Amino acid sequence: MMRGLILFLIIFSSLGCTSTRLSKANEMMCRANIPVYDHDLAVRAIEAGASLDAHPTYRSWVTFAAEKGNNDLLELALRSGGNPNPGFDGELVPRTPLGWAVWRNDPIAVSLLIQSGASIDTLDGQGRTPSDYITRQTDAAIHDLISAR
């Protein structure tokens, strides 16, 4: 196990994910997205205690999982304490996790996020709420989940 971790650290060190500001677990999170998304690595990083609100290219791992449509990672991030309403210092985010889930027409992700306390009223960087992404083609279950809030 230790030999594998050392090899892992050497590999992602060469990819630009090391920094004195990043914990080892957060470095694992960084590596999970370079050059392509690695689900198993992201899961290991979350389980190792990486900050769920510090993704190298997204505002949070909850946002990343919602946008990518990875409901297993989304569920793990939320269950591990990830914020369903990420944002930094009142700054608007490009799209909220719930906005991504509605936009992607994913009732499972919408349900996970709503059960975890995602706000249906938060404006994203485009001035829209998750409800604004509902169209005629949106799954009926999403209509029901959003309107029940």
C-alpha cells in the first residue's frame, strides 16, 4: 500500500499538482482531474480527507460531480460533508450543482442534491436559478422535486 502511494505521489508530482498550499489529500484530488477524470482516485482522495470545497478547476467536488454526471461521486461527496450550495465569499458560481443536475436532466442527482439541502433559489453566474433550466423535455420527476421545494 505504501509503495503504491509513493508511486502515486511521484506520478502526480510531475503533473503540476504539488503545492505547499495543498494537503496530500487535496493533491490527490488535483491528480484525479489530470489529464482526465479518475473516479477511483477522487474517491480515495475524499476518503483520505481532502477538502470537498477545493477542487483544482471547479469551485467544489459537489459541483464537479454534478456537472460530470457522476452520481456515485456526488453521493460520496455529499455524504462526506460536501456543500450542496458552494460559493466563495458571496461570489456567483458559473452554475450551481443543482443547476447542472437540472440542465443535464438527471433526476437522481437532483434528488441527491435536494435531500442534502441544495437551494432552488440560488442564482448562478448567468443569473439563473435551477428552475430556469427546466424545459418541456425535462424529466417529470425533476418537475416534481423542484416544485415540492
